[in-house]
Amino acid sequence: MKKLTTALLSIAVLLLGLSGCGKVRYPAYYTLNLPAPPDPPAPESVRTSIAVREFQSPSYLRQGPIVYRSTPEQIGFYEYHRWAADPRDLITSAVIDQLRARGQFARVSMYDGRPDDDYVFSGRLEKLEEVDYKARVTVEVAISGQITRAKTGATVWSDAVSEVRTVSQRSVPGVVSEMNQSMGIAIEKLLASIPATLASQ
């Protein structure tokens, strides 16, 4: 028993000594900066409403660390560079803001399960990653979406878009900046393909 106590004390002293030897490294946190566009009122002729579900994604994109690929098959994670919030939440909010700004629907809200709206928008974040195995460092963003009638569940629109941008500033902040630009463009491209006729149906 005495030997065990002595061994445990030695290990504790060793660990205390090691903890003071190196500099403690703290994670850096990032967010997608997708500012809300102006929110003008919808024209009087527009009477339809839409609710937006929270975006879905592969599980590895919602674990926190920023993702990179060193080969097409290998996914890596930055240990000390993480998202401050789930990217799905940020993209969902950005889509709601963009739909409101477009004026295609009289009311745009977050989906709460109630059948009060005419349409339901469901989206998916497919890619949000740095790509290192090509000739240059790029970021790849891909999202998809579909709109269904709330009463019948029938799909009235669906589309998928992607955006690839070269990283000019080779650092994690530079990568996040390009991801931000790419995501903003991808959201605009996706929503621009929604038929204007939905507003009058």
C-alpha cells in the first residue's frame, strides 16, 4: 500500500511539472458572417406563406471543428479551429432572411410543425470544407433545398447548387473568409431558382 501511495504521488508531481512546461493552446472560434439583407414588405398580391425547417447535414459537418480534405477519401478536422455555432443554424437563418428580402412570400418563418403555412422549405448542407489535394487550396460549399405543399406534402420545387473558390490567403481565417463568400453566393443561387409563380398559387 505504501508503494502504491508513493507511486501515485510521483505521478501527480510529474504531471504538475509537465503542465507548467508548455504554453496552453486555446481553440479559435469562427462563424459564417451572412448579413441580413433589407426586409421590404411583400407586394399586396402575394398572400402565400412558407416555413423553413432547420437545415440537415452529414454528421461530420456538425461536430464543431472546421473540416478539410487532404485526399478525396480522407476527412480531417482542425483541432484548434472550430465553429462557434452549428453552421446549419447560421444557414437556416440566412435562408429565412433572404426569402423575406425577396418578397415572394407574405410570411416567412421558422418551421414549428404547425400546418399554418402554405409551403415548407427543407434544406441540406452537403459540403463546407477546405480542399487541399488539388493543384491549389480551395473551399467547396454545396447546399440543396426543396419546397413542399404543407397540406399535401407534394414537392413543387427542388434544386442543388455548389460553389468552389480558391483560397488566396493560406490560413484558417482566410479559408473561413472564402467559405463565407461561397456560402453567400450559393444561397443566392439556390433561392433565385424558386419559381415566382409560387407566390400566386
